[in-house]
Amino acid sequence: MEWPQYLSTLPSLNKLEVQLNYFMRTLAFSSILLLSALFVSCLDDKGMVEMEPAFVTSQHSDPEMNYIFLDAHIDEDQEPLIIDRIQDHGFVWSAEEENSMEHSKVVSLGKRKAHYAFSGLVKGLKGSTTYYARAYIQMNDQVYYANEISFRTKQGNWARMADFPGVSKMNATGFSLNNKGYLVGGTEVWEYDQGANSWSRKKDFPIETSGATSFVIENIAYVYCGGLWKYEAAQDSWISIESPQDEWRYLGCEGVTSFTSGGKAYLGGGRGNLNKNLLVYDPDLNEWTYSKFQAPNVAFASGFSLNGAGYIVGGTESGNVLSSTVLRYNIPEGDWEWLEPFRNKNGLETERTGMVCFQIENRTYLGMGYGTDPGMAGTDVESQSDLYVYDHFEDQWKVRAIPVEVDEDINVRYLGRSGGVSFAIGNKGYMGLGVKKRYNSETEEIEEQLLNDFWEFSVK
């Protein structure tokens, strides 16, 4: 570097200060030239600055259904600079990490609209699976990716099966026998073939039914509706069993609950037939007896047996009051034990009646029904959509995947219902029909829509 001539006339100390000052000014000027060159090199052929988008991926919450909404947020100061350059944006996702447009499923949202944040729907998720997803933006003919997030789905998968072909029914009873499912409602009897995914009409039931109960003991099916009938599947015929003594006819038919244990059936409750002891039927002796203590004061409750004990959950009490009660009937002692009330996914007590119930591999799945879902937006009394599995070790109800339908226009339809039919075949649970019901607080009337869809639940 050539120094100015006047530096030679200055004292040495002043000369050093001037030299340093001159050096700093020269360095600053050189930096400006360098930054200018870099700025020019970042301009494209339209004179606009090229830059990488700054954006992040997030989600609303862990999915309880087979879909989830993903979110992304672009830096609001940067977006005005890049908005017109975005050629495509959306999300990439799969069950593997490091997702990209080349190797993953893509939710494309097209060209970008200015709002800083964007969302996309991912559907078709499987239960008990960890997924990975991240947002992408395509601009400058390049694809840029945001951070990758993960989420895990609830246990269970739902699949829509063949709709019920007859007139839809509410409060029908269902059972399975010889790897077939059966529905009894009104006088109609229908058989569901799991392998063919089809329905066929069978011979009519001997009397009109509404809210009957059914059970299977030693591969023989029975339906109770004021009296007891045994189903001969090979002949497709019904045989009347000797009815209980007249004093037992109070059980009637509508809303009776039953469970089985030790080769016996236990029946109780029902509309207008409350505050009575359990009726016990022993098919080996063809004998009727009764329990020592009164049965729960409910109709349309859910009954099941587990580890040698009987359970009755929810239902409708006298005066049409909905119940959250969970009772266990200890068969050897012949007494009732009050357990923790039925609680929803928020841990809040919830009243339900007319729920669906099935058992897979000695685990009980229960849910939906007419009632409340406390802690959720809109707590009207209506047909609910949630499903739970009962953990009898902890006396807790744990949420499982909820059945929903999502169409191509991203309309989500929840499949809540009450009075549906349910049964299990092998390691699959089935539920359907019933009614979608809601209490309109403005008109003080109950709005109802009968359903005929039918669904399969698998644990894995």
C-alpha cells in the first residue's frame, strides 16, 4: 500500500494514529464494495432478491381420528418479499423421517396467498403409528423445507363397510355366532357376512322388538324381549324358552341390559321395569333365579362381563335422567360395587345412554351414545363420537381412534350415534345404524336422523 507523502513529516505517534485511521476507512470502503457485489449477484433476471424462506411447521394437537391438520407459519416480515415468487407450498409426510416431495406423500396447496400462516389436511392415517411431517415452499425453481415434526395416532383403525340395506333401525340388538354377525330389530333378523362384506335377510323374529337384549352361551344365541328365544342357526329358526314365573315379566323388553359369566346370563333394568333384582338364566338347567340385590335403576345401559364379573355402564334413570354410573357385579358374592364414573377424554364425568359396546381379545370397547362431552366446544346433549377401551386394572377409560369421514372437499363428518348396533367377530369390532340425535335448546325439541352406515374397528 502506498502511503500519502505528508505522513513522513508527522511525529511517529501521530503517524501511527493516522495510518490506523486510514487503514480502517479503506477497509470499510472495501467492505461496501464487496457487499454491493454480493447484492448484485443475488438479483435474478427480474431484479428481485433471491432468499430462502423462513418458516416453521406445527400442528393443532395429537390426532384422535384418522386425520390431522398441520400448520406452517412464514416470517411475517419476509413474506411480502417472497409472496409473488412462491410457485407451490404444502406439506410432505410419511411414517419415515426426512420427508421430501420425491419420497413422501404430498399435500399440495398450490400458489401462496398472503396470510403468513397456512394449513393442510393429512388424512388416511393408521392407528398406533408415529408419523413425520414438514412444510415445504417451492420458489426460484427450488423446494425449501421447514422443520420436521412428529405425532402419534391413537390405537385403532376404522373402515367403512357395506351399508345396512334394510330400513334403518334404532336400539336393535346384535350378537355374533359362527363368524357371522346378527342384528335383531323390530321383527327383522339380518346376518352380516364378514368375508363377503354383505348383508342377508333371515327369518323374522317371532314378536316385535324394541330395545331387546341378546347374549351367547356355549355357541348358542339368545334374545330376550319379555320372554326368551333361542336361535337355531343351522335351521334359521327361533325356539321359545320357558319364560320366567309371572313375577319376572316386569322385565318387559325395551332397554333391558344383559351380561354373561360362568355359563349363565344376567338380565336387568329396562324402561318402566326398574328397581328390580337381576334375573339369572342357567341354560344347562333351563332354570330362572334372581340375584340377592337390586339391579341398577337404568334402561339402555351397556352391559358386559370381564374376568368373571359383570359391568353395567351409563343408561337412562327414572325421569329420563342420563347416567354416568359404572357398576360391577361381583358374581360369587352377589353384590354391586360402585366404580369411578364414566369419564371422557378430558377426564370429566359424562352421562351416556344407548352406547355401542364390543369386546376384542378380552378388552372392552365402549362409546358414542346420547349424552354430553364435557370440556369440548359446544356441550349440547347429542349423539357423541368418542370411543374408549376399559382398563380394569386402573379403573379408567382410555380414548381410542374416533370414526370420521373426510371427503375430497375436506368436509369432516363425525360418526356419532346412539342406539346403534354392535358386535365383534374374531379380532374385529363392528358398529352401525342407530340415530344421530341432538337436543335443540331453542326449540326444546330433539332432532333425529336415522343412520344405516356400518363400520369395522381393528386394533392394529
